[in-house]
Amino acid sequence: MIQATAGRPLHRLLAFLSVLSVSFLMLAGAAGAQVTPFTQAVAEAASKDKAIAEFYKANGYKPIWTGKSGKDKARRKAFLQALEQADAHGLPTRRYDAELVKSGLKAARTERDRGLLEVEMSRMFLQYAQDIQSGVLVPSRVDKGIVREIPRRNRTQTLVAFSKSSPRGFIKQLPPKSAEYTRLMKEKLALEKLLAKGGYGPKVPGKKLEPGMSGPQVVALRNRLITLGYLKRSTSPVYDADLQKAVQAFQQNHGLVADGIAGPGTLAEINTSAEDRLKSVIVAMERERWMNRNRGSRHVWVNLTDFSAKIVDNGKVTFETRSVIGKNTPDRRSPEFSDVMEFMVVNPTWNVPRSIATKEYLPMLKKNPNAVSHLKLINSKGQTVSRGSVNFNQFTARNFPFAMKQPPSRGNALGLVKFMFPNSHNIYLHDTPAKKLFSRETRAFSHGCIRLAQPFEFAHALLAKQTSDPEGTFKRALDSGKETRIDLKQPIPVHIVYRTAVSQPKGPMQYRRDVYGRDAKVFAALSEAGVSLRAVRG
């Protein structure tokens, strides 16, 4: 039994022995490692982080940062240069302060100091590498609707790979290499320079401005659009044809009805501050880091805020259609995730989700057993049940014993085709009989699934890669009137995303409304992590 000695309480003695035992056990695992103040300090500090401990144990507790070799110096230089650019990526720089590293290097007098600094630099590097490569945040912790799985790399392997690579080359490969990320960075800098000059200037007063009007409000609108880059400099007080074209161009780039009239919705977007646009760009960069992976040479891209669905082939949009997304209520918002589309179902049966059957239809059936008569009632044996034989008032959402189905038809809630990428969220793309909703500017009406304005054409585009007669193949299945499954010979990745800032290869940045308020949550979380807005002069 261990006895407490004079001047050394038992709990302190145990803690001291614990540190020693951890250190020496780790050192014993490194063949030929000599116990020195440096290795002892590295072992102690690294014991708090499993990934770092594994790395130093495997390399014999040798330095990769604080040694005198040319390689160590190159690593230090490359890392410090990267940290000085962390702000440009919208990262929380307090997590890896370059000045703190520099002062630590100057202050390290002893081998023990150097050992502790060695581990701290590895910890900082791993944090920086993870943040810039796959994002600062864990998406699902920010909003439960962001169910995206992010590509976190193995931390021990990251250190091993870095120690064996060209430092500058390795660090350069960490951020996303997409053209979108590069353009977002460029827009971020442009907005920061604009902020240093006062932003977009005065807001436009009034509720509605239209062609033919004149006066100070029109001048304010003109000045704002000049600053936004939609008009050449002019002092005309008249809402003329040039101003109308500029308003239309702005509307097109912001997902608005391009009628050339500056109504309340358009003015709200025109009056959005440069600070808020910068927040959108910083959030878009974080979201781009969450998807720093191969998206597929051919993939489907659904941007919820843009109410659109696109097919992308080798980086180019080859098909695009309008979409309707989930209604902005807690139980209907469309989630964000990626999966793989495997097949389509022509003339589908709609199996009503239990949540809809019990929350929406059961109360209707209690009032009128013949309500929603287009739906069949199915018992546990798969048999169709006559409504006349059922007393619906005896059931609750918990004990409702029936499934509800809608047979294939033009009036089916799923329309005449659905596109399946089986997932735990029960989300898919589909047709709809409610065609009028596609003419709306804001299209958040569904229970969560994505409705397509041109589902047949979407199907043709998908099938064009596997048959010489995509339209005929689809039409034959449609004309049969029977539920028909058509497999995709080459499954296609589907990415359901949420971007309020989207770049173009040419032209100004496009912005969309924060439909579900998710970007506001993401920026708040980034702010809490240490990301801040900045103004850049010059």
C-alpha cells in the first residue's frame, strides 16, 4: 500500500506517479529512444492527445518542429506563413496564433521547454489542418437539419504524411481546390476592402420604386446599384431604361422575379449590408470545406435556398429545373446530406408517411370517415379496409393501426415519377400535381421531399447516359400505367446543399435568402469559435 509522505499528500503523489508511469510506458514503446528532458516533456504533453501520442511514440520522440535541421526550419516557416493567411479563409485564428508560436520559439530556453512547444505546435497544426480541410464546425451540432457527414482525416496519419512531405506543398493541398472556394475567397477580400471604405453606402428609402419615377429615392437606388456593380456611374434622377435593366440583373442574381420593379422584396435585398453579405460568403466557405471530397464527375446538385435542382457533368450544369422544398416548420424543413441515386419509379404508389397519416389525416377522418378518399386504408395483413367499418375516434397517433396509400395516378401526391436515393431521412426527388407552386418566388411548401418542375425532362437527362432512346424508354414505362422501376446503370451522387452565397464563373456573386435561418446559426457558431469580420485597407 502507498503511504502519504510528509509534505506530499496522497492525491499529489498518485498524480505524480501517474504522469511518470504514462511517460515511461510511452518511452518504453519507442525502440532505442533515449530518455532526455526533451523526450520526457514530449511524452508527458502528448499523453493528453491519443493521435499525437501515437505519432511521437512511432517516430521515437524526435522533433519535427523544434529541431535544428533544415527540414524542421522549413516546416516552421511553412506553418507560420499559413497561419498568417488563416484570416483570408475565414478561420478562427485564435485557435492557432502565429505570434504565440513565434514567441514560444524565442522563449524556449531548455530542452523541456522545447519538448512542450513541440507538442503544442503539432496540436495547433492538426487543428489548423482539420479546420481548413474539412471545416471548423460539426454541422449537426449547429442545426439538426444539417445531417451532412464531413470528411475528417485521421490525425495521426496527417502528422505522419506531413512529416514526410514537402511542408509548403502539403499545406497548400489542405483547403478545397474547387473553383467555388477560390471565387468565394476573392469575394471575401473584395467585401473586406469595401467595408474599409464604408460598405455599400446609404440604404434606399421607400417601399416601391418603378420605371418613370424620379427624385431622391431613385438617385439613392441608382447610387446603391452603382456601388453593387450593376450600373455605370451616372447622376440621372430618373428611373430610366438603364436603371430598370440594372434592377432586373440584380433580381436575376438574387433569385427574385426579374420584373425591373424595385418592390419591397427587391429593396430588402438591395439594402442588405456588406457585413451581412460577408457573413454569407464566410459561411459558404465553411460549407464548401464540409464538402471537400470527390462529388462525382456526374452528380445532382440541389440548392435549397435557390429552389433548384441541377445535373452537373464534369463541372458544367447540363440540366436545371425549379424545385419546391420543405416548408419552413420544424418537422418539414428539408435536410442537408449527400447520398447516391440508384433508380427511378414511374407511376409510383404514395406510401403516406406515418407522421402525415396520424398528424394530418387522422383528425380529418375523425370528423369525416370519407375524407381524403383518394387514399386507401391498409391493415397489417396488407388488405384494403373499408372506411365504413372503422370508428376512427377510437384511435390516437400512437395506436392508429393502418397504413395509407395512394395508387398510381396523375393526381398522386408524387406525380408520375420519383427519383430514389434510399436514405434514413425518407427524402427523395419527385413530380407533383401542384404545378402552380413553381411560379412562386419562394417555394417552401413540401413535407421535406424535393418536388421538380420538369420531372420528365430530368428523367430523360438521367437516362441519356444509358440508352440511345431515353424519352422512349421513359414513355413506355409511363404509358403502361403500372408502377415501374428503372434502375440507373451508373448510380449518381445527390448533394442536397444550402448556399446563400453562390459564385459564377463570370459576373457578380449571387445571393439567396436564408430560408430556414440555418446560415445565421452557422455564422453564430463560427463567431463563437473565433471567426470575426474584418475590414481590409488597400
